[in-house]
Amino acid sequence: MSALILNAGREKSLLRHHPWIFSGAIHHVDEDPASGSTVDLLSFNKQFLARASYSPQSQIRARVWTFEDEPVDKEFFRRKILSAIETRYLLFDSSSDSLRLIYAESDGLPGLIVDRYCDVLVLQTLTAGSDYWKEIIVDLLLEETGLETIYERSDADVRELEGLEQKVGILRGADPQLPITISEHNLKFNVNLQSGHKTGFYLDQRKNRLRVRELAKDKDVLDCFCYTGGFTVNALAGGAKSVISVDSSADALILAKENIALNDLPANKSTFIEGDVFQLLRKFRDENRSFDMIILDPPKFAPTAVQAERAARGYKDINLLAFKLLRAGGILVTFSCSGGIDAGLFQKIIAGAALDAGVEAQIVEHLLQGADHPVNLHFPEGAYLKGLICLRK
Ligand code: SAH
């Protein structure tokens, strides 16, 4: 087997079980391993450290499959897949039929995402290594879940860093009739697996949407960045008095309207606005509009720490405006899914927003990504979604 020999002293992160090796840590590469193939990671003194996939084009040059001296073969992947799936079934009940089954590094399978939408699996390979094993992984997923259909959504930008092309389409089984209807905490949602964001739906927000349902009774709600109506539908199901839902994507709003009808919820309590949240919040401020509950679930402003400062301004802007639009006793449910902004910084940004808005507020709850998006203790980068429920005094 080919080997990557690290520079002296660069084995430390591997000894702490962080799964990535950057190009700068590598002294030299023995032989010429193919992209995605398995290599041994050796210390400068040629001690075995881990077995990893090789990404010759990426700055993240290797990602660890295992820290044990064991074969990386079909049976290895079967064990990893089974272990990931078993964890999920320990955590979930039958009120939802859709969840993330495999979350990449968090499940010891770098670069591999597998989501289950009712009876359809959606697979995304983000790295040369996970792409290399794709056919075997697909066979194993069918064997171990008993399902028949796997759809591929390997169309994320990060694949380019690995020298991989974008791929979307059916891998096994019949092309599913789209949109497919899933169930989440006993509400139904239509999901477009082919062109929806990520693999189609923001599964990571499941329990936070339920929390909004619990809090929405009799409230005038503003759902910003509503996408296909995840929070909107929950607010209506929870007995909201009215819900205004805003998104810049016309396609997302079409599905959001369908999702209200699908659950027999009152369309007359719901208003959709296609537009820019930054502008709309200003307009509402100028019109002296006010709400009992505002949800802010924007897209990633800062994928990495480098963009954190600009992102921080964006978060502060929308949160400041939202605080101004909240009635006394009103609730702000605010999120960041930027990997580059940690929970401490996010809280500081929200504190600054309240201060500048001239309101008193307190945090009453911290929110996280769902348990089907677990975080490997040795790979904190897997934690990205953070949310706060703030109560305006
Ligand atoms: N809350 C949603 C997920 C939101 S994803 C859920 O639970 O399903 C972020 C959404 O923000 C996307 O739908 C995207 O179309 C929208 N978006 C991005 N920038 C925007 C902007 N400036 N104004 C309004 N919507 C925006």
C-alpha cells in the first residue's frame, strides 16, 4: 500500500484522532497513489498512525478511514454504515420518516452524506475517497436498509476542490416521482430531491421546527428565509394567529404553499413574500410593523473563519432589525449555520444587536442541529448549526 510520510512532529492531530491531514504536514508520498485510493499515514519515524483516503488535488490531502491497522474493504464499510444506521434508530421514533443516516466525519466516513427521505435514499459524496468507494457503498446501503432506491446529489461546490465533477441522478431503483412527500413529527412536506437545497430539505432543523410549533400559539409570526416552509407550517400547526413567510426563491415559495395545503392548514392565515429579507425588515421597520415571533434562518454567511467578519455584520443587521420589530414579550428564534462563527461569537453578535436596537432581551434556550447530525468529539467542525431563542422584555 502507498504511504504518506508526515513531517517530524506533524502526527499530533492524528494522535488526537482529528481525521484530516493538510498538504503542509506531508514530508513525501511513497509511490503514486490514485485519487481516492487508500494510503497509510506514517510518522516521520515510519510509525503507523492511520489509514486514509488520498485527495491529491485538495489542500486536505488525506482523510482518515481508521486509526487501526485493519483492512479498508467492503466489510469495513459495512460495519461503519451499520453502526451509523443503528445509532439513528436508537434516537428516533415513527413520527418522522426522514433523517440523516450518515453524516460524514461524524460517523467516521469522511465526505459521505446519506439522507433518508421516506423510502428513498439520497447520497452525496464530497471527497475523492468517498467517491472512489461509491458503488460499493451504494450496494451496502441497499443491503443494510432493505430499500430499493438511491438518488445521487453529488452537486456540491466543494467537489471541485477534489477534482470531482457534479453529478445528479438516479443510482439504483426507479426514478422517484417528484416531489416526494415525507413526514416530520406528523406533518407532511413535499421535497424536491432533484433541485432542492442540500439533498432537498433542511433535516437538521427538525426538532427546532417542533419547538416553534410548541411556542407559536396565538402569535403573529414572521418567518424569514422560509425556504419550503419548514417553520411556517409548524407555526400554523401550532395555532399561530398569522404567519408572514419570506424567501428570495420563487420555487421554494411554491413548495411552501403546497406544504400548507398538504397539512390542511389555514391558507388565510398565511402570507408569502418573494423578496430580500434585508430590505423587507427595513421596510417593516419604516412601517412600524410588529410581531410576536420572528424566525431568522439565513443561509451560510461564513463557510469558514476567514469570512467571519463580513458574516458577523450580516447577522447583526438582520437581528438588530428583528429586535426592533418584536413586541414586548415577543420571541426571536435566530440561527447561524456558518461553520466560521462559533456559538460564543454568535451570542456576542446577538447581544450587540439587542443593545443597538435599544431593547432588553434574554436567552431562554440554546438550539442545535438534530441528533441525526451528531458531532464527532475529535472533529468539532461537524457542529455548524447554532440557534438562540431570545425573549424580548
Ligand atoms: N428555514 C428553512 C431553511 C432556510 S435556508 C427551513 O427550515 O427549511 C435559507 C433560505 O434563504 C433559502 O431558501 C434561500 O432561498 C433564502 N435566501 C437567501 N438569501 C436570501 C435573502 N437575502 N432574502 C430572502 N431569502 C434569502
